Amino acid sequence: MKKKKAELLQGTLDMMILQVLTGGPMHGYAIVKRIQQSSHDLLVVEEGSLYPALHRMDRRGLIQHEWGLSEANRRAKYYRLTAAGRRRLKVESERWGRFVDAVAGVMGIAVAEG
């Protein structure tokens, strides 16, 4: 059961990273900040989760990286979405929408019965 939970979280993080990268190339810290800001500080992605996800998606061809300079004039890897990443984002977004609808349906029943 623990593996299923990890897969759901991992897939959700991947989907959020892909979505953030639709705005253009970003380095890891900027990705974390964008997720945090977009979620009104409710979601905080730790480095220990972010970088393994970025490396995994890079290996799978969903994103690509190149070296550049950050706003602080430091060398940083910039990640960008690939065509395969855009296709994956579309599939995962549709799947996420069905999941949210299903949970909302259950919660509506629970509220009505409560």
C-alpha cells in the first residue's frame, strides 16, 4: 500500500513540475518557488523530492536541461519541457481532472448524507 501512495505523490509532483515549465525554462529553485506561490504557500517541495523528480523526467525525455546563470549570477541547470513532456502533461491533467471529479462526487455524497 505504501508504494501506491508514493506513486500518486510522485506522479502529482511530476505533473506540477511539467505544468510550471509550460511557462518556459526554469532552474530548480524557481520551480519550487513557483509551485509554492501558485499554491498560496500550501505546497512546499523539498529538494529531496524535487531533484530526483527532475532527474527522472530528464531521463524519460519529458524535460531537457541546459546550463545557464541564475538571477544570482550562479551556474544553474535550467529545465524545459519537451514535446513528450507536453503530451504527458495533457494525459496527466485529464487523469487528474477525473480523479478530482470522483473525489468531489464522493465528498458530495458524504456531505449530503452527513
